[in-house]
Amino acid sequence: MGHEGQYIRYAEKFDPAQQKDRLAGPGFRILPGLDPSLRDLTTSVLKIATYYKAMEAFIEVQSREEFGAINHALCASISKLLKDYLVLIVQLEHQILSNASFTLHLLHLHTLPTSHMMFQLYTLGQHILKKNALLEDDLDDSVDGFDDVDNILEQLREGGDLAPGSMSKKVCKGGNVLRLLTERLSFMSGDPAARILLQTLLRDASRPYMAMLNEWLHLGGIKDPHGEFLIKEQQSIKREKLEEDYTDEYWEKRYTIRDNDVPPQLEGVKDKVLLAGKYLNVVRECGGVDVSKEVKDVPKSFDDPQFLDNVNGAYAHANSSLLNLLVTTHALGARLRSMKHYFFLDRSDFFTYFLDLSTSELKKPWRLVNVGKLQSLLDLVLRQPGTVAAQDPFKEDIKVQMNNVGLTQLVMRVVNVRGFDEMPAPDTEDRYRTPATKPATEEEDKMTGFEALEFKFSVPFPLSLVFSSKTVFRYQILFRYLLSMRHLESLLVNSWEDHNKVLSWTHKSGDPKLEMWKRRAWTLRARMLVFVQQTLYYCTSEVIEPNWQALMARVNGDNQDNNGRPGSQKVTRTVDELMEDHVDFLDTCLKECMLMNSKLLKIHSKLTSACQMFATYTSTLSRTLFTCSSSLAGKESHITHLTSTSHRHKIAAQIPDEVKTYDAKKT
């Protein structure tokens, strides 16, 4: 039992008051004068006393609260073995007192199996203590410490202690203890006695971990006060904050895997464990899981044959529950169709009417645009009977806002500088700016409402996981691109109307050079209009629509053949695959619409700028033609007489003062 006697004393270097000495176990010295053969037997038996005292100290230290439930369960299992050891000592003492033939040699023989067991416990304990740096520094596992900023901030939020040394070493607990036990079990597999012992310890120590695992897999909750579970929860990220800030941190950062604390038994299924709990947690947040229900008929230890089936079954159930919640309860398909109507201008009669009503407002510089007025006009248009939006149950979620960065500059920044993953949340002030790439004030002031207009779509939890800030940002880029092309098309159509109605264009002058110039202008306008219309057709009919049909087939779980046509079989999909399909659809549309290639983007920007410049200056060219055509400029009164009453005022307004005071010599 490790107590000093008359002839056996502690080694001089052992100090019972020092924790490190107690954990290493006492050394013993035998007083001189003992027979050498008896000394050898005594030395062999004394090793058990060293092991016992060390394990007593190990249990005392590792049972502290900060070492977690797994260490507590391990200590409880070791305590049972030490209790059996004390029973053996009592039996040996009875033999010594009652059996005169019981010798030291017999004592040694009786304690050999127990000595082997105690040695295995001792080496295991020493290994764990070294990992905890209670015996000596383990440089390999010295920690994250103050490099792990997330842990420090989380501990501060929860009122934790950041005193010097409180986070300086990584505590060996939870999955690390189970990993250590599993590795030793594998290493000692050739020793039957050691294998049975370590299996018992692993089974007992894993029970609290399995309880946490089952709670996570079947109820979506984490009861991990000591931070031992392989899933880490950031409690500061809540669903209410998600609805306010509209970011996707809830899905990506609230639950993460502690990669260094995963037991070997869960290494191959850790991603399934994470996703199963995440899916179920979302369902639970929406009231779809009865948290009061007790989890029954689940494996209690890693060696249970149903262990992997339990993980796979929970994952399948959680995935189907969340898919059903998104697709059926919250009508994901209808939401996607609604996004298509508003952002991709599908069946957009309502939007054409909106542009007609708001043209006077959108012509202004974007800083002067009254967003409240635009929102009122949009609400009015969306409620017009007969439009596709009138029957849309989600029309209340669409809002108007202005972006302070031009489309080309914004996309170039995504392509060349940051990428979508680095773009900030859409609701933050001064959103797409960085100090190094602030847009010039002149460029900001030049932007009209047409160029700055974009929609914002707010969706409730849990659909906000699918329509995260990054995905909505992609929708907004495509919308602004399609809107710019639609607006450019309308400007060119107005130019066509001027070319066919304004007299300065339709009147045949006697100057062949001027007539040739007109024909070249008409040809240029026609080519510009064809370019814009063909680009719009390509983006909508050949890019967005086919990819949209493929996305909806995947959302509905339809199988597809090699040609992309939907088949008859249903395919089981995961929520993460569905979210990836959604993002892939948007990225494919952006790429095939030539918005993700900087060279094509620059060429396209130059072409559209030229078209816009031509359309904008058509009215100026109309007035200039009066000065260039002598037959029109000298006969203003004759023009007024020839034109019908409906065109007189229009033509008179188009004749500038210079034409009215026309001088033939200057011409």
C-alpha cells in the first residue's frame, strides 16, 4: 500500500509534499542487512507499491473538474481496479497471519498478475500526465494557447479566466484520452491480460462521450461543459443574429470539428457526425424535434456492433428531416422560382411597368434617388392583378436598395482582388469598399439610379441558410447585369423611334454625304440593338434557363441521364449538396455570362459604354442634323406648315436657337 515501515523507507529524493513526486510514485530503499535473495524479492514486490501510490495520486489529480467527464469516468474505472487490489492485499494479510507456511516467495507469486495489471495502469497514467504537462513538458502538444483567438473570445464572453497559465497548456481530455487508450490497446494487442484491461478502461471511459454523441446525433444538442466533444459550438452565434445581420456564419462557424480531439473510432465518420447534428439542430430550432424525448436503444460504447449503424442512421434521419423542412414545409422550390422572377426578370411584365413608372426617378444620380418612392412604386406594381408577382406569396420580401459601386468595378474587384468568400455582408455600411479600392467620387456621382438599382430579398430561417449573403450577392450581380442590358435595349429602341419619326432623320436632304452618314448611323444603331438583344437572349435562354432547369431537377431529387435530361428515379441528396448545387448554379451562370473573366468583362464594358453613349446622344444628333441640312434649316416656317399638328410642337422644340438665326455663309 506504499506506507513506510521499520525496514523499508522512502527514497531520499521523494518528497510526499510535492505533487510531481506523488504522481511519479515513491521510490523505496531497503535498510542494509537483508539477505540478498530476500532483497531481490522485496524489490520486485515494492514496485507494486510504487504503482499503487502513483495511481492514487493520479486519481486525485485527474478527478478535478477541469479535466472533464472522460477523465472522471476513467478515474472511476481505475478506482474499481484499485479496490480489487486492496481486496487482494486483505487476503494476503490474512494468509500471512493465519498460514505459517506463507513465505515471501509465495507472496511474490500471488502478486505477479496484479503487478502486471498495475504496471499497465501506471504507464497509462504516466502517459496521460505527460500529455497534461504535470510531469514534464510535452512540447508536441503544447497548445494553441493564445493563438486560438476564437477560444479566447468565447471564454471571455462566458466570463472565463484568462489568468497567466490558465490557457498555456492543452489539457489531455475528451477525445485525446480515448485516442490514447485506443492507441495503447492496439499497441498491446499481443498481451491478452493488457488487452482485456485496456478494453475495460476504454469501455468505461467512453460512456460519457457516447452519451454526448447520442445527444448530438438524435436531439441536435450539445451537453459539453468541459469542451471535450469533437464538435465545438460557438454559442455567441445565434439564429436571431442571423436574421438581423443576414450572414451565413450560423451555418459555417457555429458548429465546427475539433480536428485534434477526434477519437480514432470517429475519424472516418466525423463529417457525418457534424452534419447530422447540424441538420437536426436546425430542425430543432424550428420546433421539429422533441427535446424532452429520451434517447433509447443506442450504443453505449465504441465496441458496440451497432455503433456505426447508429451514426449512419442518425445522419440519414437528420438529412431527410431538414430536406423535408426546407423543400416541403418552407417551400424551397417556390422561393427559388420567386428569386428567378425578381432577379432574373423571368416573366417580368411587372418589372417593365415598374421601370416605366420610375424612369423619372432612376434617371437622377444615384445619391438623389428617393428609395422610399421606388419601394412604394414596386409595391404598387407587385399588387397589380394579372402579373406573375400578384400571385407570389413572397412578394413582401423583395426590397429596393442602391449600390454605391458600379457593376463593372464591383465584379472586377471580385474577380481580381477578393472573390465571393471575402465580400462583406450586404447590410453593412459602405459595403463593398476597402480603403485601397474606394471608387472615385466622380464615378460615384456619374452613376444613375438605373446603374445603382438592385433588389434585396429577405428570407426567414432556415431558408436563410440556403439564401446566404454570398448567394444573394451573386443574384444581385446577375440582376444588375440583366437590368443594364434591358435598360440599354430600351435606350436603343428609343433611338430607333427617333430615327423613324423625327423629321431631321426621315427628311431626305440633297447632300449625298449627309444621307450616307445617316445610313451609317442607322446601320450602327441596328447592329448595336442586335448585339444587345442577342446578348440578353444568350444569357437568359442559353445560360440561365438550362442551368435553372438542372438545378430544379436536383432540388426535386430527380435523377438525370448523360444528356442532363431528368429521369424517373428519385435520388437521395444531402442538404449540403443542395446548397452546393445552388451556389454552383449561380457561379456557372456568372461564368457563362462572361462576368468572371476580366478580359471579357473589360471588352463588354467598352461595348456597352459605346452603345449607351450612342443612344444618349441621339437627341443631340437629331438637333445637329437641322444645322447640317440646308433644306431643313432655311425653311423652318415651311417645316412647320408641312408637319402635322401632332408633330409641330415636337419639331419646334428640337430646332435650336442657332438654326432659327441660321446664316447660310457660316454653313
